[in-house]
Amino acid sequence: MPVLALTLTSSDIAYNVQLQGSRFTVVAQDANPVSRVWSDETLFMPPGSRFDVLVQGPTKGSTRLITTAYSTGPQGDSYPETTLATVVSSGQPMTPTALPMTFASFDYLSKDPIAQRRTITFSENDQTNEFYINGKQFGANRIDVRAKLNTTEEWTVRNVSEEQHTFHIHVNDFQLMSVKGRPYPFRSWQDTVQLPARGEVVIRMRFLDYLGKYPFHCHILNHEDRGMMANVEVVR
């Protein structure tokens, strides 16, 4: 049973993927190598997220790669179980390859001095199909967050709606510190995280190298297109 190398990505829909009878061993997330290899039978993928995984080849025959049934909340979307692909195994069994236990070293932000703490709130008007960040719809020429180069900030990103949203930021990846008040086991740099309905996450970012403007937004494209996007500018 050789190791299969797969790259999984999602653009607009949340997937909860499963290769029946196998486990995913994650070696990279959002194009970043993980600090600690981890594995699970299912892998949740918010819109915009990317995972590189290793899988021990299934036993002889056909195996379904599925996304399980999933709901994004009372005012969100519900997706049925769907077959995404079929993996066919044949030939003589091979000796399993040992999977890695560690991968990349990382510089953790938990002890960084925090230059600024911010609260970023995602909300929506279900009647008008309008979406907001900190009570505002996207303004192309407006700067919503101004951060200083070579500093670390901590953002509490809140979702006050009855459906999940997907926080995605360009240029500067972040470390996820907690989800709904519970410490998160840091594994890698990310640029995408799912916001729980009526919940929050805490992230930390270092603003390094890049001076200028870039956006952050909900990666559910209808929400982004209907206003759920904002601009960051990094200055000296």
C-alpha cells in the first residue's frame, strides 16, 4: 500500500472530506508546511482553504472520496453527502511507507509583544442579502485597518450572524490562537479560518516585509460580493 500525495482545495463551499477506511496525514495547510504532522479520518475545509495530505493506499477495489453532509447554520447552507472522486487500488500489496511525524519548525507568536488588539465583527442583514465587516460594506478607497510594519497584532474576529462565515486574509498569514474561547493547538500558518455561527476566533499576525494595501474578506463569494470585505494598509 503506497502513500498517495493529494492536494485538496475549496473555493466557495465548505467540505468535510473523507476517504472511507483511510486517514489523511496533513503536511501543509494554506500553502504552509505544518509544524506538527497530524492525521484524522475526516478533514474540514472552509472555502478558500488548501491542504496537502498523505494517504496510505486503500485496500484492493474502489474507495469513495466523499464530503459528508454539512450545515453552516440556521441561516446558512446545507450540503448533502456527495461523492467527489473514486480511488481504485489494484495490483500486488506493497509494504507501507512510514509517514512523517514532524515536518517544519516554526516561530510561535504566543510570546510576542502585542502592538494592537482589534475586534473585527462579521454581520449580515438576511432580509436584504447585505453583508458587513464592523458594520460597513466594502469601500474600495477606504482603509479599515492601519497596521505598523514589524509589529504583531491580535485580532478577535467575531461572527454575530446565524451562519458560519470564512475569514480569509491576503499577504500576511496568521496563527490561530483560540476558537470560541478554547485554545487552539497550533499546527501551521493559515490564511483562512471558519468563523462559528454566533462565535469567535482569536488570531495573531506579524506584519513583515510588505508595505501597502490588501484585503481581508469572507471567502463565501456571494458574501464578499455583497459587502463583506475590508482593506488593511501596512505603514512604517
